[in-house]
Amino acid sequence: MEKKDLEYFRNLLIQWMEELLEHAYETVEGLLDPQENLADPLDRATVESDRIRALRIRDRESMLIKKIRQSLEDIENGEYGICEDCGEDISIKRLKARPVTSLCIGCKTKRESMEKLTGT
């Protein structure tokens, strides 16, 4: 992969991670704010449901942050854009669609097919 491509993905990943960290910070701030004492049980349930949904989203985002950090580490180590299964280059098109991927489209397809067969 060319140096300009690596720099493009590095900047993209850093920007993406900063946005996710900002969302996490906003969620924490929202959880720390004193809550209104809502008398209506439906209002309390709605607020609690919204909090649970926000926490689920942030949990998924935390997993994504780990993948972003791994991708940034791979860029530094010269391993970014190389399929972890077959060792071939991952296409730029695939990396643009999923910058944190570690599998080429062929290996990802094979893996998904195996998961369907085994049910895992």
C-alpha cells in the first residue's frame, strides 16, 4: 500500500475514534447528571429504556474503538491492509468500506460461510 493511502486511512481512523470517544464522553456526562424525579411510571420507563439503549450503543462503539486502535497499530507496524488469513493485500475499496477490517473479501466470505454451517 502506498504511503499516501496509509496516511489517508490513519487520518480517517483517528477522526472516527475521536468522534466515538466524544459520544462516550457525552453518554457518561448524561448518566452523571442528576435525574428528575419522574412521577409517571411510563416516563421513568422511557428514560430508563433510552439509557439502556445508549449504553448498548456505547458498548458496541467501545468494541469498534478497540478495532480502530488495532488498525492504527497495524499501520505503524506495516501490517495494515494485509489479510490475516491469507496474507494477501486487502483492496482499497474494501478498506474504504470497512477501514478496521483485517480480512480480504474472499476470506471474510469463507469465514461467514463456515459460521453459517457450524452455527457459531
